[in-house]
Amino acid sequence: MTNIQDIPELALEARSLVDKIIEYSDLYTYTRRALEALNVKPRVLIAFGKASVPMARAAIDYLGDRIEGGVVVIPKWRETPSLPRLEVVRGSHPVPDESSLKAGEVVVEWARSARNKELLVLVSGGGSAMVELPQEGVGLEDIAETNKLLLLSGASIYEINAVRKHLSLVKGGWLAKHAFPAIIHGLYASDVPGDRLDTIASGPTVPDPTTYKEALTVLKRYNLLDKVPVNVLRVLEEGAKGLRPETPKPGDPVFTSVTNLLVASNMHVLQRLDNYLKRKGYNTLILTSRIEGESREVGRVLSSITLEVIERGVPLDKPAALLLGGETTVTVTGEAGTGGRNQELALSWLLHTDKWLRGEGKSALLAMDTDGIDGSSPAAGALVWTGLSRRARELGFDPWSYLERHDSYSLFSRIGATVETGPLDSNLNSIIIILVK
């Protein structure tokens, strides 16, 4: 491994923000504050998603013995936590497996047990894959294959979940239907641009506005109709003809006693970072918390904005800090290397910025995922700075070739530009920060 040791001062300052992102993404704090603001007396607790443990721990610490029992579905990689009175099971991510099926069965059992009680449901990103209960006629392997195809297609999370909901009996409001007529409080931590509750973990306690027909349209849009398993296509076509029940829709009596609340989002993290960087003396601007699109194209756009700040002081005077978040996508063409949306964005930004600038360290970009996992790599993201691509070429690497084959991690790991935190107990989407001297 060739490691670049002499990192410019601005890049070191950007690297110090990793700890702040982790701190500001802490879902124990957000969940505890939400519960303190609500007058709830739940007896049963269900928690699932990548942040299930800190959210459940906040509920147990605050509600104490009022919680009689329940279940927490944790990611496969996580050590088993100590959560009194709660059953702990594991689920797979990003593609469901047998553990996800078992988790789905246990979650539904607990939901049905709460029909005459008050139920607290804590939901975070990743829950769509971690908890699954397939519709009749669809096997787990069918859903897993469909998930893989959708994740590689470039489809947005809204589109992916429109399909997932219509293959499942736990997503898209179905969990609320299993628990009906329980009083349900759904607390959601958002990992989706725009923070739509019906899309976070496929909205298990939220009315679903999408339909079977829309799910088929998504498959058609991304040329997947002849690629998905035949069982999946049959179920969606039967549903579109009215031969299968739709997901519970807005206005359904199932939701009469259901209250859903957003407790944390990407914007919460950005706002706290904004305040912190202001105190550090930066002129700051939050561009958006809902960035979408191809990672390499978003990186190119952000490069053009960075160059305007450097050369003209537009839209911010220097020293400047641009903040944004969301969920970009990588459409894999050909055989892909190892990387993720944040690293591909960072590499694209670097290459397009370095085309115009000479010298090092005029600007730095940090892009990372708050769950600590970026795509197929072991990294959370990347930290790059102007001039780094030329130094990589001096070391014998061709950065453009790594971008073309979606192999950003292989380059960044060789030159010491990865951000590696290990998996984190959060999932509030990606954070991108651009600093300019």
C-alpha cells in the first residue's frame, strides 16, 4: 500500500469532522428526546433497522418497566446487546436472507400480540432487507434476486421500495394491519432523501400511496421485466389486475390509532454541522439534504460549485463550508470493482476539480455514510483534496481508470484517502462537506 502522509491542513480539518458526523448522528439522543416530548405508555416494543439498538436502548432507559416485551432486529454484524425483556434476532442487509425471514415472522408475532395494547415501533434505514415476510407465491430467493437487480439498476430508493412493498406482507403499512386495532406509535429515523415516512424501511406502519402498477412501471423503466424472477412478475401482474389485495392505503381504518413521527434525519445532522463550522469561522451554506442522481455526475456538479467559490466567492466568500446530504446512486456498467456512492462521488469531484486547479489543498471534500458502510467496500467514504489526483498519478495510478470501472475504493485505499469507521449504529444517509480556504 502506498500511503500519502503529508496531508494539507485543510484536509486534516475536514478529517476531524468525521467524529462530529458520528456524534451528530447519534440516534439514542434523538429517540430519547422524542419520547420525552410524547405522552406514550406502550407495553410492547418492536425495533428494526441499522439503528435498532440505540433506539431501543433509549426507549428501555426512558420507559423502564412499562415495556413488557418485544423484539429488536439487529444487523448481522452487530454483537448481541443486553436489552432487558426484549427478544433479539438478526436480519441481513442489503439483501434479505433466511435470517430476515425469521425476523419477519417474529416481528409479526409481536405485532399481533399487541392488538389490545399500546405498541411502540422504532424504525430505521435498512429495515426493508432485515425484516421480510414474502407474499404467497414469492420465495425469499425471488425477493433477494429482485433486490440485487434493483440495487444495481440505478433506481432511486422510492422506486426500489415501491417494488419491495408489493412483494411483502410486512412493508407498506402491513405491520400496522397485523397489529390492528392496537394504538401504535411509529418513530422513524430517515435514511431517504426527502424523509418520506412511507419510504423509510418501506413504511411498515405508514399508509402506502404506491400500487402494483407503479411497481411494474419501475421494472419496465429499468429494463428489468425480463430479468426479475418469474414469480415476482406473476405476483405484480396479478396485483395490477386486482387479484391480490393492495397495500393499506391512506384513509384505511387500520391507521385510525396510528401516529407516525420523524425523530431524526439527514437535515438534523447538517444543521448541527452548520452551527459547528460557523463557530469555527467558516461561511456556511447547506445546499440540500436530498441530493440524488448518479454519484459521478453529482461529483462533477459539486466540482463546478467548488471552483466558483475558489475563483469568484460565489455562492460563498472564503473561508467556505458547503454542506449537503442525501443518497446518490451508482449504475454499474460492466464488471464493477470495489467502491460505493460516496467514494465514487469523491473521485469524480477530485478529477474534475484538479483539471482546473494547480497547487494543493485549496479545497477538500469529505463524503461518508452515517452507517459507516459505503457500497461494497469496508470504508464509510473518502476524504480527498485538490492536487491529490496528480500525486496519485506520480505514484503510478491512473485515477480516471478507477472511476470508469467503479473501483474507487481500490485507489483510495492505496493512497490513504479512505474514511474507515467500521459499521455504525446509525443510518441517516450520506454527508458531504466541501471546505475551501
